Amino acid sequence: MSHEEIRELLAEFAVEGHLDQVHEEILKRHLACCAKCRLELAHLRRVEYALRTWPLERVDAPLHARLMAMLATAYRESPPAMPSWPIWVPLVTIALAMGLALLLAPAMPALSLPDPTTEFAQATASAHGRDALLAIWIGAAVALAGAGLTTALSQAVQPGHPDLQSVRRRAAEAAEHIRQFATHGR
């Protein structure tokens, strides 16, 4: 992981106190050798503690109404939310895999009852061979679909993913607007 990707994990670690096992191990190894990130983590923990222990105050009705109006306007103006991972990737993969399996299925010999003049053992072996081939094609289709789904989902958990950056940027902008409104809007 890059230094920037590790720094993005600091806020979650400061608030939650833990990460998933892999990321937490990477972060702890990095913190052992990076004084700058240790200082930033200490700062984030102080901020988190201050926010958690800060006494809540009631907002007067006019300020509450203005804030709610701002949020409603921002909600109407924001683009519709996209899924965190592209749903079309696994769907296309599944469709291609199933299409390939169906396309190749007619090329396989059709299953039929054994001819009474042939030996039962030959017919059984032949049918088992065709069943095994069909099972292989179905297994390949499922494996391709799983690979597509895994690829799509793996994009969603990357700390530097553009969707996550967009959410962070919009949250920071919203917090700044609220701060400006609260200090200058009275």
C-alpha cells in the first residue's frame, strides 16, 4: 500500500479502534516506522475524543429550519447515487459465461437411451462422459461469473477508490457550509 492509502485508514482506525485484520496489520507496521502518521493518528484520536465528549446543545428553531432547507436543497441538486461497485460487470460476465455454455451445449452429443443391441457398460460410460463434459461447462460458467463478481467487488474496497474520494470531498464541503452558515448566518 502507498503512504497515501495508509493515511486514509488513519481516521477509521482512530474512530473505530480497529480495522479488518489485514489492513490493521499493515497500518500497525507502518505506524512503527512513520512518526508523521503516529502524530496524525494521535491528533485524530484527540479530535474524535473531543467530538464524542462535546456537550450537545439544542439548535434554535430558525437555525434548524435554515439548516434543514439547505440540506433539502443540496439533496435535490445532488446527482443520483451510483452503486459503490458497477453492477454491470458481473451481469455481463454471467451472461457471457451462460451464453458460451449454451452455445457449446448443442455441439455436444445428445443424451439418448442406450441401443438395446449395445452393451449396457458402453452406454453408461458414454452417458457419464457427456454428463461430465456438461458439468465442466457449467462449472466454467459459474467460475467466470464468480471471477467477474470478485473483480467488481474488489474495486469497492480500495481505500483510494474515486467513489470514496467523492464522498469524503462532499462531506468536507457540507461540513464547511454548515460551519460558515452557523458562524455567519446568525
